[in-house]
Amino acid sequence: MTLISGRSNQEFSVGGEADSTYEYFLKEHILLGAAKEQYKNLYLASVDAAEKFLFYRPLVEGDPDILFSGRYVTTYNDDGTMANGWLVGEMQHLVLPSCAFKG
């Protein structure tokens, strides 16, 4: 990844209005009667990335089978390559329905 405008770090999440983008991939697929795979594929790719980098199991009494979506923070080297990344376990207001297309 290339460093953008001299920023030394970036943050990613599905909360704070970003959730609508991913939500509409699924809605568009359904509204088009599944005529195009493009929106399904966009949704699945975004859910896969969210599962890999954003979802976490909270420390809740009884250890129920639930996931929250957090925030992923990345830092960059001077040459623009990614140096480090970590999940911030800060609950966001939406969790994508990751089981929508999974069998």
C-alpha cells in the first residue's frame, strides 16, 4: 500500500456511516434479483475483510457466541509501506450479517 498524503496512519471500520456502503452491496444484489454477481462479490469480499480484520469476541459474562466490529489501525514506514496494524476492540454500531451467503 502507498502512503496517502503523508499520513502516517489510517483507521478502518464499518461504523460511522461507512456501514451503508457495505449494506447496499447486499441490498443491490437482492433488488436486482441476483441478476449480476458483481454486488454479491463486493459484499462477500467486504465481509471476508471485516471477519479477518474487524470482528472480535467481546469479554462478556458467560462467553456467548457473539461478535462486535471494531476499528483497525495501520501505521506506515517513511517509504509508504505498511509497518504495523492492530485491532482496537471498540464496539461499532453495526455488525454485518456474515452468514447471508455462507452455506
